[in-house]
Amino acid sequence: MIAWLQIHGIRIAIIVILGFVAYLVIKRVVPRLIRKTMLIRMKDQPEAAIAKRSKTISHVITNAIGIFIGVLVLFTILGQVGFNIGPALASLGIAGLAISFGAQSLIKDLINGLFILLEDQYGIGDVVRVGGIAGLVEEVNLRRTVLRDLDGIVHFIPNSEISIASNLTKEYSRVNMNISVGYGEDLDRVMEITNLVCKHMADEPEWKKKIIKTPQVLRVDALGDSGIEIKILGDTRPSMQWEVMGELRRRIKKEFDKEGIEIPWPHMKVYFGNPMQKD
């Protein structure tokens, strides 16, 4: 027993160490190579987009190579302990063929995952809506996509269930918001004040780096039950639209209060059989 350990135990330890070192090297080298490749292929894209794409592809490739190294180490160790891996490999092939007939959903997961990666539909760090769920992509591989929603809930979505993927943060994001004002307000004045608020905010250093295209009034969007809806559109850096819209709403409300512009709320007038009188 001692003699066996002296011979095979050392070999097994060396195999495990070599496998571990190989994985560490792959984990360190692959992200660098992928990033260099993405810098060449995506030279016209923003740095954030290149970083997301590099991180996603590196994660998938590193995991795949890690699994391959683990299987290789396992079979090498089995060979060292005297296990005949030839019949085992043949049996594994037959078993894999049998399993494949009952694993069509898994195969569909892998195919869908491959297209998601090749077409760059989304990656780690994007905010997407897939499978009827919206959230931040924390992980994506050939089999599944992992999202975390605003409540902090983590969703594991098989790629085979993803028929439509909506990416809210690809290349840029959009400010798309409505504000409501009273029917008695001068719309030209309201639009002028709103555009000034947007411009002043976009000129500030803190917000200038987050805003690509200054938000501005697009049109009168609707004549609502309680007020007139005004549409505001603009472009921001990926994932910055919610922060920008929140600050815009705060500033617009503050400026409207200062200028005496009414922001209406739902209300109802009730008449009890008396003739309606003008206000």
C-alpha cells in the first residue's frame, strides 16, 4: 500500500496540481485575449459595451475549458489507479446517446445560448426583459440566463424559454417620460421652462458624462382626464436613464412650483341635478 502510494499517489497529486495550474492560467489568459479581440472588433463601440461583451464571452469560455480540464484530470487519474477507461468511454458514449433523446430541452438551451452569445443579444451587466421577467443580467452561459430584479430576487431562466429578448441598455438608453400640466397653463411657456431645466441639467459636469443627447420636449402627447401630457425624450449612457429621469422629475417639479405651474392630480366634479356652472 505504501509502495503504491509512493508511486501512484505522487503521480495523482501531480496530475491534480497540473490541472489546477492549467485552469488558473486559462482563467487569467482567456479574459485578456478576449478583451484584445473585442477591442479590435468593437473599436467603434463605447468602453462599457466592450467590457460587457468581453466579460460575458470570457465567462462562458473559461467555464467550458474548466469543465474539459476537470474531465481530463478525472480520466487521467482513473487510468493511474488501473481503471480501464476504454470501456468506460464507450459506455459513456452509448449512455450519452440514450440521454440525448430525453434531453431535447437541454439541447435547445445550448443552441439558444449559442445564438445569444454569437449575436450579442445581451451580456453580463445589461438590463433585459426575457421570459417575461426584467432584471440585471448577473450570469449568462450556454444553458441559462440569471437575472436579479429590483426586489433582489434572482431568476434562473433556461435559454430554451427565451423567444424574445429585450435589451434596455444596449449601446445607449433612452429617457422617455411624460409630465402632466393643468389645462389652464400656457403650453408654450411650459415647454420653454421644461427645455431650460433639461439643458441646465445636461450642462452640469456630473450629468454631462451620463447624458448623450439632451432631453427635450417632443410633443403634446395626450389630452388626459386631469391634465395635458407632455412627452420628453433624450439619450443617456447605458443604464443611466432611470437616474436621469428621476432627477429630471425632481427639478421640473421644483421649477414648476417656483413658476406657479399646476401639476394636476386625478379629481372629479359631482353635480346633483343643478345646472352646471362655469368655474
